[in-house]
Amino acid sequence: MSTIPTAMQGAILPGNSTTRLSEFLVPEPAHGEVLLRMKASTICGSDIRCIYHEHLGKGAEGYQGVIAGHEPCGQILKTGPGCRRFQAGDRVIVYHISGCGVCNDCRRGYMISCTSEKYRRAYGWQRDGGMAEYLLAEEKDLVRLPDELSYVDGAQVACGFGTVYEGLEKIGISGNDAVLITGLGPVGLATGALCRKLGANRIIGIDVVEERMRLALDLGLCDEVLKSGPENVADVRRLTGGHGTERAVDCSANAAARATAIRATRKWGRIVFLGEGGKVEFNPSEDMIHDQKTLYGSWVTSIWRMEELVERLVRWNLHPSDFVTHRFALDAVDKAYALMAGGRCGKVAVCFDEELAVAG
Ligand SMILES: [Zn+2]
Ligand SMILES: [Zn+2]
């Protein structure tokens, strides 16, 4: 393997809808840590919502001026002392929150919910993330990337696909189910893709952006796509024999769309909210209680479920990279964030080496 330079380029997000590329020292892996050569780093809606425009996040979403990017995937160049499983040359996905490892949430594998104020640090938020040539990660945060999957496939498992898979496992999806997806951004598209593989009978999507609606149909991820509007509940009922869908997944965080997700779900149905932020208003008796419905909230996933998802992606021959519409080199990172912020795209990735050579 080629020698590792001492300095690298990395991108930070100053919070005024710009990016700044700076030079950083290439870190040296300490005990239990590895140094990755970055291969793919995808942009998430939460990067735009909480960091890019303005640093709005608090606590777990508080951005501390580090190298951005919480969906990293790369190859191990060097391991620090005490690594137990992974070695140089391994292809890995980084679970994007490093937890203390010993609180109840970490022990369940949900480092996203780690309760340690001192040790819970998310990559790209409170510790350096994937928008750089190299990344320092903890071995315990790594998931092996199978040979059948590309680094761009892996980058999307870290947050988007993992989050969706968790939500779908909570509500359960099978061939019995028609599914409504509100919001057809990258998370909504991933929902359509996973629902297909889980055998959903019929998939209905709702969005406002034409590009996204068309993408969902062109990629075969939805059977029907509705333009967001006041007739949506009636339309969904009409498409489902007057009943509504058995399952609904909100990926929009929009108040009206969330209410639609609840109301367009049939009796005994299950709804999961994945979209972050915002509000919702509904009538508990009429919309939920009298129809015996269950509403779930779901935040990211656990590291064991990420491993399970990676195995299933191979089994299903499902490649999240198919939903990447644009690839950029690190020195064009400003264009990557600007495009994602505009929303007229699928998933946007910053790529390196062989992943940059792939036509995007
Ligand atoms: Zn994310
Ligand atoms: Zn913890």
C-alpha cells in the first residue's frame, strides 16, 4: 500500500450555505482505532437541515466545526494497537456515531442513543467525518463491507438505508401490505427500494418535487406517485379499495404529509415517522384510537442491524448506489452540498479513487 502523507484536505461547513476546504494533519490511529482511506461519503438531509444553512442543531445534532460527513465508507490503511477484528486492506462502513460502549443503549447496539455526554460523538458532527481524504475511526464502529457491494453502496448503509431498514422492521412489511411513503427524497426512495425487496404488495409515494416523483417511478420504487395536496387521503383510499394502506412511512417531516400518513393508513395499520424536525397535528380519537392504529418513532439503527442489512443487500442484489444521481470529487464539495440543498437530485456523493471513476 502506498505511503500515507502527513497532510490532507478536509471540508467543514461554516453554516452560511457554503463549504470550506482546509488542510488537516492525517491522524495517527491510537489504541482500538483505524485510519481509513476515504472512498465514498454521501450527504444526508440532516447535514443540510442542521449544519449547512445554519448551525441549528443542539445536543446530538450540535455541530462542533469538525470535518463534515456522517455517511463514510472506506478502506483501512493502518490499524492502531489493540485492534481485534479488522486489518489493513479491509473495506468497511462506519456506524456514524461513536458511543461510550458501556451504557445500556450502546450495549443494545444503538450508539445513536448513547447516554454518555463525554464519549458520545457522531462522525461529522462532534468528531471528524468523511468529507476528507482520510478518516480516523474506532474499530468498534466498523461494519465489514462485502465484496459484492461498492463503497458508494456502503456509504448509504451508514445512515439512510440503515435508518429505513430499522423503521420497516419495526412496523413489519410483507406481501400483505400496501405501503404509503410520504416524502420521496433519498430516505423515501430507500424506503421504496427496501419495501419492494420485503415483498410489499403496492407502494404509493407522495412528494412535491417533480424530479423526485419521476425518479421514484423510473426506478420502479413506487407503483403510483401523487403530487402532495389536500386530496391525498382520498386518493390513497381510492387506490386501495377504499381502505387505505396497511403501512405508512413518513420521510418528509412535513406537518400535512405526516397527518396524511396517519389518516391514509387503514384500521389496525402501522405508521412510522423517520423524517426529523417539524410538527404534526391530528385528532387522536378519530385518526388513531378508533381505528386501532399504531404510530412508531424510529431513530437510525443499531450496529447489528446494519450488519444484517448489509448481508441482505447482497442477497437481494440491491445496490443503494443506484440512487446516487451525482458524484463529486472532494475539491468540488461546494457543488455537492449546494445541489443537495436544492433538492433536485437523488442522493449526492463525494467520491475518491475508483468510486470517482464510476459514471454518476
Ligand atoms: Zn444522516
Ligand atoms: Zn454509550
